[in-house]
Amino acid sequence: MNSIVTVQDAVTAFAEWGEPTDAELDAINIELPVILADVDLIDAQIMTLDRTPSELDRQRIRRARRRLLTARRELANRAELDGVGA
């Protein structure tokens, strides 16, 4: 019978690099409104996958799209002001 070798040492050897850095967490926090707006749009679209969208569904999707576009615009404007997106 062959013994089973654990790979824990190989996996945990890189554990300290598995966590996001402070800069990465800051970038996520800056992009969080876009991420949340995108999730809202996807949720609104998923609700209509198995049925014909009603007028309320269409309004919900339009509102979610507008929120996403607004969040993206604000992020782009912020990046432009910070000199990142030039």
C-alpha cells in the first residue's frame, strides 16, 4: 500500500502572500461602488431569465444600468483627478 503524502507545506509556504496588500484593499474600496452596482444589475437581469420581463422588471434593469454607469463615471472622474487615468 502506498502512503499518502501531504502537500500542506507546499500550500502553506505561500500563505503570507495570499492576503491582499493595503494598496490592493484600498483599490477594492475605491472600486466598491462599481462592483456593487454591477452586482445589482446582474441580480435584476437574473430575475428575468425564466420569465418575460414585466414593465417593473424593465424599470429595475434600467435603474440598475444607470447606477452602474454613474458609478463608473464617478470612478473614471476620480481617476482623472488623481492623475491615474490620463
